[in-house]
Amino acid sequence: MEQKSQDRVHKAILTLLSLALAGAIAWVLFQASGFYLTAAGDRPHHPDYRLFRPAGPMGHNLGIVGSVMMVVLLFYSLRKRARFMRRWGDLRVWLRYHIFLGVAGPLLVTLHSSFRIGGLVAVSYWSMVAVAASGIFGRYLYQQIPRNVLGEHLAVAQVEQDQEKLLVELAERHQLDPAAQDRLDEVALGPFLGRSAIGGLFILPWHNLMLARRLQSWAEELETDQTQQAVALAKTWTLQSRRLHLFHLIRDLFHYWHVFHKPFAVIMLLIMVVHIAVALAFGFTGSEA
């Protein structure tokens, strides 16, 4: 109960932060829309140029906040590896904030750039975009790992044992026979057999969306007067079966994802440090002059 309560608190905090971020971005886009839509050569003559240019007060502060976010999110990696931080809260909660910062930071940095990116900074910017995009994809991969109700990773043997219990319950309470089980197997894994990991992940959301309808049709053929209960059990079994099937396919993807994700993060940070050092050296500190 305590962990569920903490989860609700962190979800509420992240919801508020997300709403605040969306509101701030919407306000900047509304206020600076004329400036952003002005051709690059004409921007110095725009009345909002001094405020929203990268070195202006608003543009500069957006860059500071976005850059700080990109640095703070690195504490998640430190939390995973540093022994002295192992008891510093639930790693799943750290991951949620890591993802939020990984989305919020690039958005604010994009506004800081006023949508004009070039030179060495472009390498850092597109590295940042690659890190953010790969992070979202990595989160999607992470969600496919089978878990218990507390969100903890389950061993494959435990998942298979739970799967067997669900089938036994369906057989004892809802007259699941071999033919009905074959049809359930087809509903669960038919669309994914013979597909690559990427192909399976791509079609997974659609087939999960259509799952309730397919299971309803499947349950109507059972000799049971508790159709909805049978559908609920079958849905749990099907989703776990799909996750287990895809888990075997995506284990290698996690390795390649780390190979892709980390170098871009290093490049992004190194060039960001250079960019900040140059801005400080030349006095681009957000003044209106």
C-alpha cells in the first residue's frame, strides 16, 4: 500500500510538471510566434528579437533551464551504478523523472535556439534529439519486460508458471478445452509469429487495442456463463504471452540501444559544455543589449 501511495504521489507530481511545461511552451510559442516565423535575415529588426533570440533574456533562460535538465537527468545513470546511491529511492521513480527531463530539456533547448541551428552546435542539438528519440524507444522496450503488480521484473520461469495457472483456472472455471486454447494461442501470438522484434513492436499497440474485441468473440464460443471473467483472465494471459514472446526478441535490441544511446549522449554533453563556455567567454549572458 505504501509503494502504491508513493507511486500516486510521483504520478501527480509528474502530471503537474508536465502541465506546467506544456503551459510554458504554449505561452512562449504564442508570444514569440511572429519572431519565430520571421526570416533569419529580418529577425534583428523584429520587435521581439532582443527578448527571444538565443542570447536574449528569455532565450538565454530557456537554454539554461533546458541545459540543467539535460545534466540533471544524468543522475539516473549515476543512481543505477553508484553503490552509495542504491538506497536513494525506487529506481522506477528515478526513471520516470529521467524520461520527463529527457523530453522537457530538448524542447526548451529548441526554443532557446529559436529554431535556428547551425555550426558545431547543430551536432550537439541533433545528438540531443537522437538521445531523446532513442530514450523514448528504450522506454517502450522497457515496458515490454514482464512485471508483477508492483512493477518489479519477473523471471521467465515465474511468468511461465503464472501463465500455466491462468490456463488451469480457465479450464476449471470456464471449460477451456484444447480447441479453445488453440484459438487463444492464435489470438495471442498469431500476428507476431515470423516477425522480427521491430516488426512485432510496431504492430503491438494496434493488436493490443483490438484485443478486447477478439477475446469477446473467442469467449462467446466457451460453455461458460461468466464470459467477462473468462475474458479478463484470457486478456491477462494474452498480454503476458505477447510480452514474453517479444522479450525473447528484444533482449538483443537492448544491447544495440545502449550502443546507440550512450555515444550520442556523450557527444551532446561535450559540445554543450563547449557552447556554454564560448557563450560565457563572449558575454552572451542574457542581457538585452
